[in-house]
Amino acid sequence: MGLIICAGIVLSTLAGYLLARRIVRPIQALQHGTSRVASGDLDHQIAISTGDELETLADAFNEMTVKLRVSYN
């Protein structure tokens, strides 16, 4: 019984690590992209393909930078 509990703890820890990593990387890409645009690089596009709300947010951000670039020109 103790071996099964230990295996469950190890598997849940590994799953938690992988899930956290999958969530953090797109957020870091968004943060990096916003920093580049804030510094004036309006040609930068954020490429995130997660299939969730983070991808939708990145697409909206990219549309915003296109509109800003057109506005400044």
C-alpha cells in the first residue's frame, strides 16, 4: 500500500510540473512580446499555438500591433 501511495505522489508531482510548465511558457512569450512592443518594435508578432485563451489573447495582441503600426504610418 505504501508503494502505491509513493507512486501516486511521484506521478502527481510530475504531472503538476508538466502542467505548470505548459502554462508558464505561453505567458512568458506574451510578456516578452509586450515588452518588445512597448519598446517600439511594432513589427513583432507573438506566436503562440496552445488552442486556448492564451492563443486568443496573443492573436488579439497581434491585431492591436498591426492597428498601431497603421496608425503611426
